[in-house]
Amino acid sequence: MTDTATRFYSDQELADLPESVTNVSLGCGNPTAIAEINPGEVVLDLGSGGGIDCFLAAKKVGPEGRVIGLDMTPDMIKLARRNARKMGVTNVEFRFGEMEDIPLPDQSVDVIISNCVVNLSPDKSAVFGEAYRVLRPSGRVMVSDIVIQGELPRSVRDRLDAWAACVAGALDESDYLSKIRAAGFEDVEVLSRSFVKISEFAEWEGVREIVAEAGVAPEDLDITIASIKVKAVKPA
């Protein structure tokens, strides 16, 4: 079980999930905890990975509801489907596709969740535009993601390992929220914000290299990288 799983999910949520689900949990939050998912709804998870958020959402929508996991990595789709069969979950399906071009009809989803994935997209405006398109009127978006407060050194943004770690591709928080509003969403609200304390990881080899190359003290980045939970609504 990853540290991410134990940090963001309760023991009760993790209790009946196999290690093939919890060991590949690499998000920065728990979007299902804030999503107010109701029985019978259709939920879409952007960047579903091994399926942890899909399986938790499946419990909330019940047998009358449906959860769709979307991922652009074939190996993750295969893993998630194996996990679903292993768990005997029948109200979840996993589809291959990109979140900039969601393979679903207009107004076919009640809730969209995503866990530290939108920041990896090179076209975040397209992601939120597609989210708006597939949501039904009064549909909700609940996203956990990484954003930047202030300036991130260019040497950090230019590193591919920093991009893969959900840092280099992250937007300034105000820009991130502006893209959600520009897509048409209303009631855009940051429900929580917690800063990643880089100084606590300063001795990790990868972090040490990135910080040294940037020429800054680890403490200087402690209020730069933040994990936020955002809620937005499509107008009725």
C-alpha cells in the first residue's frame, strides 16, 4: 500500500481494496470524499489509474448508478479491469481515451472527479471544456490537483521528472481557476489547500538534485507548491 493511499484515504475506505488497487494510488487527494456522490448517478473519473477512486465512487452510486474510468495508458486500463473482475464490481467500466477529447456523449454524466491528473495535460482548457460538454445541467466537477503559488524556477519546470511528479506542468492557482470559469462553470470554489513542504523531502535524491539545480533553498519552495480540492458546477 502506498503512502499516498494511507495519507488521503481512511482505513474504512481501504479495508476491502486489494493491494493491486492501493499500491498504484499516486494522487494528491481523495476527490470522492468531497464529491457528494448520490445513488443512481453516473460518475466519470479523469485519469482513473488503477481504479481506486472509481471503486470508492461505485459504492456511493450503488447498483443503479455507473462509474466510468478514463485513462490514456493501456497498461492502467488493463490493470483497472483486472481489479474490477477481482473485486466482482459490475457498475464500473474503464475506457481508453484522453481527457482533452472525452469519448462520451454530450450531457451524459452527473459528476466528474479527478485526482492529480489535469495538471499533467498540455491543454487544460480543453480538459475543462470537455468536462463541461459531457456533464448534464447542474452537474459537478470535484478535482484534487497540484497548483503553484507564485513563481516556480524555470529549471524545475524544464525537468521531465518534475513534470511527471505533477509539479512542472502545474499552473498558478488563479490561472487554474480561471480556466474552469472560462469553460462555463459557476460556483468555482477551493474547498481546501495544503502546501507541499519541499524542505521535508530535501534529502531525497531527486528533490536534492532539482533544488540544487534551481539554486534555491528548499524552504523557499515550501509555500509555492500546493495541493487543492476544487468544486465547480455546470449551470442548470
